[in-house]
Amino acid sequence: MAENESLDLGSPIARRWDEVFNEIRNGKPWEKIAPKVSKKLHDALRKFFKQLAKKGVPFEQLLAARESAGALNHLIKKTGNHPFAVLFREVCFSENSKDAPGVLNSFAWAIWETISDQFEHRLASADRTFVDLQIAVNEINQLIEPDVNRLAQKLAENPAQVPARVGKKGNKVDPTTEMLPMSLLEMQKS
């Protein structure tokens, strides 16, 4: 059985973020690290969606239950308390607004914040202070913000799949994937 996507970098199955961790540790430029963070975030969400589907809980059901603590808790239990699902519940309970784009934006940032906090704690030393690392993460945050905002908006429009990432030149990484949920009949009506 495949292991769940993990938010715990101490877990042996949490290798997805090793490349980003090593690049931050080695002082690579933020501009080189940010696209990798964005890619890893998309990849982690894709795997999470697949794992939810295997448990019989599509992500759109979690999103639809965001305003009902009872329904959301029931679905989280069905996932086996998947770490991403638990984090999603925490975001839902802490959000003032329950609009889908806002919740999804906060969820994507919560994933990255959970990972980056672990980076900061592991890398802080006499040579590289916690504040230095927070500055680096804040720079990365500014660079990934447009993609995180787009990710949340696209997920709100179609919570059944993680949208394709936008490449450096603004071209979608995989335009075919972006078009799959579109209906040709609806396009002809326009």
C-alpha cells in the first residue's frame, strides 16, 4: 500500500521536498527555488487528491463540507486522518470567510507554511539565523504568490483536479490537462 503524502519532513516518505530543502540550505537564489516550490506544491496536491479518491472521498466533497464541522469531521475520518485533510479542516475552522477561493488559498499557503517552518527550524544555526531563513522564505513567498493565487482560483472553479502550473513565460505547463474538464457543448453555446 502506498504511503500518504506527508507534511512531516522527518518521515522517510517525505522526500518530495528534499531538493528545495537542499537548495535553501546551500543558499541558492530565491528565483531558482521558487519555481520548484510551486511545482512541488502542485505535485503534492495531485498526490493528495489521488489518495483521497482511493479512500472514496473526492476533494470536492471535502470542499463542499467546509461549512459543516460534523460533515467535514466525518470525511476526515474516512480519509484515515490524512495529514493534508486534517490541515484542510484546520484551515476551514480558522477561516472567517468560507468562500471556496479564500479557503483554498489559505489551504495552499498552509501546506507551504508547514513545510517551510520545518526548513527554518532544521537549518537555523549560528551561521544562518532563524530570521535570515524567514527572510529567504518570505522572498520565495512573494515569487510564488501569483501561482498560489491562481491555483486556489482554478481549484475553486474545478475542485476535481489540480490545475496545470504556469511556466516561466506564462505558458501553461500542460494545456491539455487544463482543457480536460471543459465541455465542448458549452463552448459552442458561447
